[in-house]
Amino acid sequence: MDSEQLGTNLRQLRQERGLSQQGLADRAEVSRNYLAKIERGESRPTDDTLTRIAVGLGVGVAELLGEDIPLTPAADTVPVPLVED
């Protein structure tokens, strides 16, 4: 994914959650200026920073990166019924 698309996804997710840049920056423990650069596609964050931003947004890194997340379980998973003690 290119930096501009990441920035677009980040801005959209942030705005959907009603967060300001400063609010998300505080949650992700990054500076507001750095977050703004990521949103503008001027900076590419490290994996650690991507994770902190995703946590601050309450999403997974895959969603932040705009990757399709399957809505159905993988074919190799087997549902396990819950058993009460």
C-alpha cells in the first residue's frame, strides 16, 4: 500500500470515530504533526507506530491498511461448541 492510500484510510477511520488528530495522537502516543504527515502521505510509519495507531482507532492493522477482511471463517477452522461447567 502506498503512503497516500494509508493516509486516506487513516483520515477516514479517524473521522468516522469522531476523533481529532490530537485525540488520536494522544491515544497512539505520537505527535499530532507526525500523524498529520501520515495522513497527507508524507511519512510512512513503522510497524510499531501502525500498531499503536490501529489500537488508538480500535481497529486491526489490516483494516487500517485497507486490506479486505473475510466475513466468513477460514475453511480450515472448525466451530467448537461452548460447554458449561
